Amino acid sequence: MSDIEKVKQLRKSTGAGFKDCNAALKESSGDLDKAAEILRVKGIAKASKKMSRSATEGVVVISGDEKKMSLIEINCETDFVAKNNDFIEFVKELSELNNNHGSNMDELKNSMMMNKKTVDENLVALIAKIGEKITIGRAKTLSKENTRNFAYQHSIIKDNVSKLVVIVSLNTNESSDKVNLFGKQLSMHIAASNPIALNSNDIEQELIDKEVNLIAEELKNSGKPEEIAKKISLGKINKFKDENSLMTQDWVMDPKFKVKDVLKALEISNLKINEFVRLKIGE
């Protein structure tokens, strides 16, 4: 086998670049197996160096069905890589595995992919091949009895791969057109309005405290009497809660109504919103 044929075969089996393959073959005196091992070791070294860099681009991938649905975030350094075919194929397979493992990160990273290598091993190889830091970020699986999941994707790159994904879980087994439309519109509403909790009492106290401090700082030099300042502060914090709680947000499709009003108007027994998850790259 000629040197050039060996380089071609090594590139095909490892996915490494021409220069790296050529150098590894020279180092191994033409032994393909040794060259592949050299590239594997160097790939790990390269991947380790790249992990200190910033990865703020990437994709969110969705998988599953209305009974069990998952999303997972995979970050990279540039939007160019987020559209790379090797990257896309990896994240799509990863997403299916994530749904199988219910977003358990330890199980996921040690699970086998179709090439009989673990997710972690494939991740290292992909970093070495593409030349960018790639990390597995946030993940969530929604799966409960007597529920239906609805999803919305924005800025779709390919199939189930996009920049923003919403999944919302409704407590119902009904599959009427009315429920289907509400589920679809609700997931679109969440994408646009970005609520931080389902109800106001679900908002983390840390976020409320932060907002209270910001309001206090704003009113400190207003010159208003203390009692008036307290009333203004209370009004502002209540407004913050209403605007950031899904049930009390203005309905995107018709702002004259709140989400809770639209839900009530459906007049479907026991229908309620269980939970939702919204993931957007860069947030």
C-alpha cells in the first residue's frame, strides 16, 4: 500500500486531517494501527487544551414523543461548527440517547453510540477532528403519566436541531383539536415570553430578593416619603412576578387575556399545565 493510500485509509478510519495523519504515519514508520493510536492520544491532548476556551454557540436538540420528550444543549465555539454535518449527526444521535436515559448525564456520557464507542470517547474524537471546544450542556426530560407534551422549535438548523426549543407538559389524555391547538400555541407563547416559573410562588426567592434590591436602589434617591416608596416597591415587585409567571402573563396571541384565562376558557375538566422547559443558546 502506497503512503498516500495509507493516509487516505487513516483519514477515513479516524476522521483526522491530512497533515495529522501524515505525521502520525511517519512517527509510526507506516504502521496504520500505531498511527491510529498516536492520533487518538494526540486527539485527547488537543481536546484537553481546547476545553479552556469559551463555547457560547451551539444547538438545542429535541427527541421523543408526546408521552416522553427530551431536549439537550450542545455548545461549541462558532455558529459555523453548529452547522457542520459531523457535529449535527453527533448531536442527533446524542439526543436520542439522552431521551432513553431520561437526561441522566452520568449514564449518557458512558452510554454506547452506534460506532461502539462511548459518548465521551466520541466527543473527544469530534473535538480533535473539528478543532473547537464542544461541551454537553443543559438537558431535561418531561415524562409523567396522564400527560401530553407539546414542543416548539425556533431558528431550526435541521430536523430536530435548532437554536431554541420549548417543551410544555399538559395534564390531559384528550387529543381534541382544541387541546392540540392550545398546546402548540402555548409552547410558542413560552418561546416568545420567556417565563421563569409557572406561578408566582414558584419563582426562586433569590431572584425576588435581587429584584427587591434593584427596586430599593431605584427608589432610594427619589425623594418620595417612606410609605409611598413602600407602596411603589410592592407594586413593582408584584408586576415583576406577574410578568415572569406563565399563568399571569399576557397571552401572546391576544394580550387582552392572561394565560390562565385562555386555559379556563377551554372548559376542559382537569386540564392544567404541569411544567415547561425552555432552552435557548446563549441564555
